[in-house]
Amino acid sequence: MEYSCVQLNDLLDEILIYIFKKLNNVTILYSLMGINKRLDRILHDSIFTSNLTLLNYLSYNSISSLSKPILDRYCFEILPKINNKINWLNLELSSMKRILSVNYPNLFGLGIYNIEKETALRLFTDQTCLIEIFKNQISSLVIGTKNKCGLTENVNTLIFTNILTILNNLKYLHFNPSLDTYQQISFNRSSPTIFSSTLLELHVKVMTIDDCLYLLDGCFSQLHSFYVHILSSLHFKLKLNKGKLSNLKTFSLSCDSKIFYYDDVIIPLLHRMSNLEQLNLYLDCSCEETFIDGNDLKTNILNHILQLKSFAFNIRSSIHYINQIDLPSNQYIQHTFKEFKYKKIISSVDYFPDSKIGECYICSYPFTMTRYERITNNFSGELFKSVCEVELFDERSFEHEFFLRIQKSFPFMKKLTLINNKPQNDKQCRELKNNNNNLLIIQYPHLTYLNLDQAHDDYLEQFLLDTKMCLPINVELRAMYKSLKKVTHNFKRNATRINCLKMNYKCTDDISRFPKHLKDYFRNVY
């Protein structure tokens, strides 16, 4: 058999471009720029040079600078050659000044990550030379700050205000894209003193719905896309402008907390957006009498926003029930979407007798959120590739087959929280029959975090027994010490040892001193 040695120069330009597009453009430029004129010509294409991310992502929400050799080569050799090709730079603080010392005549977008709030506050002032150079040039900005203890609550708001004041041509702003809950802005029930006649798209986290309403109260006359995430359920019922928001074409609203103002605030707000074309709603609502269903969405939203082309939603509504009869079933909820022209609709209805609460969950499919909460035994079982964080809750027991369904529906799940104080029924039956060997072993290959603090001991055993579950290495486990001690037979049980040796146990009890055999039983204990 004859062998041939094919080198890069032997390949057609089209093949090289196809290969390079599959690789990281920063690595490709560092490795191949300057080797020969042909490669330089290919690498000067805007596909590889228009958008550069000159930082390293180490882990979840963790960023560092490029290594010194790579950074030096970029600053001294690569960036001066392609400076007029660059439209967008993603940078971190420690290397930002060096990188921005090069002239970029066509730069319009800047992403700044991992910057401390005090530094960000200093950076966005009229006295900063760096911002002075770019303040008329930058039209798109993404800024991610990191939290620091001891700073006043309004620092984020000051940074936000300064950005909009100084960057004269800003059209796109994504303020603090991190999921960190400390990165919100708030105006503390006083109208903001900001105004922009250029801003077209805004992504921001705010403390309350009032902060959202403030931002829509004439601050941005040209705004056409608004993505807002609300952290608190508070609402102070302030009197604000209720005029039409006719420029708004896209509106996305999500909230971390259960809200009590769906009918009083959310619906009237949407009625002001008569020209809306895209709407995303991700809400958990407390209702007085009835669930939010297809009829509600049609009557209160679709019939008022006639230009709407896309409607994605993930809405959970809850009611208190005592002696009601004819409570809505899931079949009824599905029927209310019979003539719904949008995507496939998933729904589930649960009634929890212990708490006397009924919950209705409706969402459009395919699902785009990264979190899925309060999954019960009525879970529909579709595939959710985007979800990495899952919460399970029910007042009925979760059996082994249920966890198999979770495995199939959430193949990329990283975080799992389980809330259920009911013992497993099939476990008791199997113990009576002495039949545990025919169970399919469940695997969650991407799992990094498991919270069983509010779970019955049976679920701790479900996850620790190697005959039921095969866990990946380095999972963080949160569980009550007393329960863990019982399930593992005082940390001496062989059937749970294999999974425990893969896990880092985070004790949430007040234990002054761990026994030595506990530390030997787990990968780490803290």
C-alpha cells in the first residue's frame, strides 16, 4: 500500500477555508499568520478577522487573559496587520489597554468581561483616555462586571447611566450578561436621569417591574428591542406614563420570582406595544381563580397585538383551591390551544393536596431556556437539549422509571435539585420481592451539581446506589448529614461507596468536625 503526505499548501483554498472555519479563529491566526503569503491572504478574510475573542474561558463564569506569548504575538505582529479588518473585540480587563492601543478604524463593537465594578465606573467617565478615543466609534457594547463586597447597591446603576451618557452613538447594549443575581440595576423608586436617542436594542437585569417601567418611560425614544430580566416580585404601583410604545418590535420579559401583577401590570404593558412582532414571556404567576391558558393568551395578548409574528412563552400559573369542583384538567388546557397558530404547546396541570395549590404549566416548543423548574410526575417527556439546570418537585413519589425519563429528556443536564418528601413506592415493593437487579442503570454524564437537601432518604439512596445510578466524577453533592449517614450505613456501605468516591460532599448542617471515615468515603468533604 502506498502512502501520500498531504500538506496544507496542497489543499485548495476552498478546503482550507472550510477547515479553518471549524476551528477557533484566534488560534488559527496565532498559529498560521506569517507562514506564507497564500495563508495570509486566506486568513485576512473577514470570516477570521472581523470578530476576535482575545481571552480565555476557564470554566462557568470564569475568564482569564491570554497567555503572555500569545498576547505578545497578537499585540506586536497580528493586530497591526489586520487592524482595519476588525469590527468587534471581546476583551478582559488586564489585557484590554494593550490590545486597544492599536488603531482600529472599523471597530464598532466591544465586549468587556470580568471587570470589577469600581474599575468599570472609572473607565466610563469623560476623563478616561481609552473611552475618549472610542466614545463616538462604539455602537455596540457588552459589559460584564464582577461583584465585589462593600460596594453600594447603586454602583451598577451608575455604570449603566455613565455608559449611556458617554457613548454618543450606542445602538446596542447588553449590560451584565452573567447569570449572577448581583448584577442588576435599580432606580429605587425615583425616575432615572438617562436618555438616549440612538439606542435600538437593550439587554438588562433590573430589580423590580417598576425599574422596567421606568426604562420604558421615555428614556429611549428609538428603542425597538428590549430584553429585560426581573429579580424581585416587588411592585410599588407608581404612576408612570402609559403612552403607546409604537417603536418596540421585540420584547422579552422574564422574572426569577413569583409575580402577583400579571393582570394589573403585565397585560396593560403589552397593550401599549401595538406594533410588536416578537414576544417572549417567561413568568411564574399567582392567579386568583383561573389558570393562564390558551384562551387567556388569545384574549389578552394576541387580539391586541395584531402584528405579532413570533410568540415564545414559558408560563407557570398557580391558584389556591379548597372545595372547588370541576378544576381544569390538562386535556382542557390543551384544548384551549386548539387554534393556536404558533409552535407546539406543552402543558401540564398538577394539584397538590398537601398545600392545596393547583399549578398549570404552559410553554411553546422547541424550548429555548436553560432552566426547567418544578418538574412533576406529569412531565410530558419531550427532548430539551438547551436545558442544563433542572428542578424536580412533587407531593407524589418519584420512582426509578421517572429518573429514566429525566435522563432521556435532558441529555445535557448539569445541575439537578430534587424536592420531594414522599418515600418511593417501587423501592418498598422491590425490597419485599428482593428484586433490585433488573433495573436499568441511569446515567447523567454531564452532571456537576446534585442538591438533595429537601429530599426523602429514598432519593439519596436512588442516586448513591451503583445498581441504580452511574454518576460522573466530581459531582458536588448537597444533602443532610443525618440522612447521608443513614443511607450509607455510617459511611461503610459498599453499595454506595463507588458513587460517593466520585462526589464532593458539601455539608449543609452545622457539623463541627467530620469523622475520618467520612472523608475517606468521598472524593472531597467540605
